[in-house]
Amino acid sequence: MKSLELFSGTGGLAKGLELAGFEHSAFVELNTDACKSLRQNFDPEKVFEGDIRDFDFHQLSGIDVVAGGPPCQPFSLGGKHGADSDNRDMFPYAINAIETLTPKAFVFENVKGLLRESFEDYFNYVLLRLTFPDARAALKSTWQEHYKSLQKINYDRYDGIKYKVKRTLVNAADYGVPQCRERVVIVGIRSDLDAVWEFPSPTHSEEKLVWDKFVTGEYWERHKVPKAKREICVNGLVSRVKNLRDTFGFFEPALQPWQTVRDALHDVPDPRTKHGIRDHIFRDLARTYPGHTGSDFDLPAKTIKAGGHGVPGGENMMRFHDGSVRYFTVFEGKRIQTFPDDFKVTGAWTEAMRQIGNAVPVLLGEKIGEALMQKLVSKARPRARVRAFAAA
């Protein structure tokens, strides 16, 4: 199965899809540093460094899946919330790729802010554009006018290119990523394929982590944490643990526990020691203040950020049992985002962490890729009565 990666960044989603069995045909990315990282980890000949508007999709053929993360700043909760009026909105160009290549499926990831009430109409417009990618707007019409015309299309009667599109809000922690990272994932499967997309069921839960910490103590035992340094069950946790005991009784929660920062870094040496890890360099001067507290060592990390104006919640540093804090190293950031240890992220700490923070967690990308591969391989059967598409 061949894939095209748009807005590739440093390649988190791409690596996940690769591990799921997809073969990359090309990467399209504007940022120079991200392109350097892509060339370090994938076939450098396949990396197009430049504006997506200058990339010729017609040079590709047989693309099964188009994937990527259109720039999220127009929809970010921390951004200016410009949506369609923000010139960084790249959804129209992602849709153009779908229209041109007619892949069997597509996968796009974006921030939770896309679901803001103020963006509702534009987001629904994007979903309809992805559903009917060749239903173009009339000359000089606004997106609002185009939106109204798309709403009138009868899906079953439409004989152009069309996709069955689903969007899901997911928390990466529910899939084994040691980070609470909520993102919107949009998946579309071409209508002539006998496949219906369902997002993979969660494999991990916060309930099981709380159970392992405060009911069985297995979490602390596994990490050989002395009782004096264990988290204390206080305040709201007391009633929560009681409710868990009442709910499950002698039977523990079925899913695996959320993975914590400690789980992710259990075998990583202190960066201030001699360790020989190239990108595991200690960075000093981490500080806390109200609202800037870092990620608790015994919880999944906060969402690693890539903001141009800093990270106001201290997401790029960790906080230990004694209240001390320090910044994540690049190596640790990769672990939190589930990149392979040997994955190379170029640039100094700030730039490397920006790339890491922009990425889709590799493990999440792999799980999406595995589910999509299964759908396309085992259930995708073209129906003879539907016109053949160029990429079939």
C-alpha cells in the first residue's frame, strides 16, 4: 500500500504508517529543519521541501492513502483562531490532493480546537469538501456559498468522487502513548470500497492506572519506588478509589494502565551523567510558577507543545515527587511521543522540541495505520457498478 505524506513535519504519522506496513511515495513539507529530519529517517529522494501549492500531484500514481496534519495554528486553542481567514489554513490544498489522486483512503490529524463552536460551520464545510472532493465551488463564490451547495448534495445519488468520512476526538493516552494528547482524526474511505471505518478501541485507561497505584500498588512495586516517595491518595482520589473498588470489586479494570512519564523513561539515565546518548543533553533553568507546573513524573505527560511564544503550562518539563523540575531532553521528548530511540530530530533543543511537539505520536499513527490497512486489504472490494477511479 502506497502513501503520500502531506505537511509531514518531522514524520511522526509517517513513521507510524510505515510501521503498519505502508510504503511512502513522497513527503511534502515546507519547514527546512523538519525536512532535514525527514531526510535523516526516510528516503531523502522522496522529500519535497517547499510549498504544497508548488507540488505536482500528477507526477504520482497508485497512491492508496494520503495522510498528514494540515497546519493547526488556525484552529489551535492557543492561537489566533482565524480558521478559514488564516492564510496558514491548508485544508483546501489537502482536499486538492484527494481530488487529484483519488486514493482509497485518507487520514488527517488536527488539534482539538477544530471542534470549537465558532469553527463549527467551517469544519463541517471541510468535512463535506472531503466527502465530495471534486464538487468544486462556482467561480468567485465564498466558502459559505459553496457550503450551502454541498449541503444540498444527495450522497447516494452523487456520481462523482465521494468518500465515507468520519471524524473522532481521541486521547493518545488511551492508546498507550505516555501523554495526554487530544486530537481530531479525520478518516475517509472511498465510496466504491466495501469498507466502513471504525476507530480502534482504546487499549489503555486512567482507571487502570489509578487501580494499579492505589488499590494493588503494582505500579509502585514494578518501578521499585519506596513508600516514602509514592503518591499519596488524598482529596478527590479517595472517593475515586472507593468508587473503583465498588465498581470492580475483586476484578481489576480490563484495559492496560495509562503509561506515565516514569514508564516511558524507566531505563533512561539522568542527562547529567555520562551516558553516550547523542540527543540526551541536560538543559538548565527550568522554573515553576502558577499555571506553569510541568508534567507529573507519575502521570502521562501534558501535551508537548510547539508554540511560537513558549509553552505556558510548562509542558516541555517534568516535575518530580519532591517538587523539583527540569526540561525534557530531546531524547525524552521522543520517548514521550513514542518515536524510536534511533529516530533523528535535527536542530537545537528549541527547534527539535518544536518538531516533536508538532508530531503525531508514532504509536497512535501505527494503530491508525494497522486498522486502516486491515480495512483496505481484507474488506476493500470495488463494486462493478461504481465508476473506476484513477488510483484504483
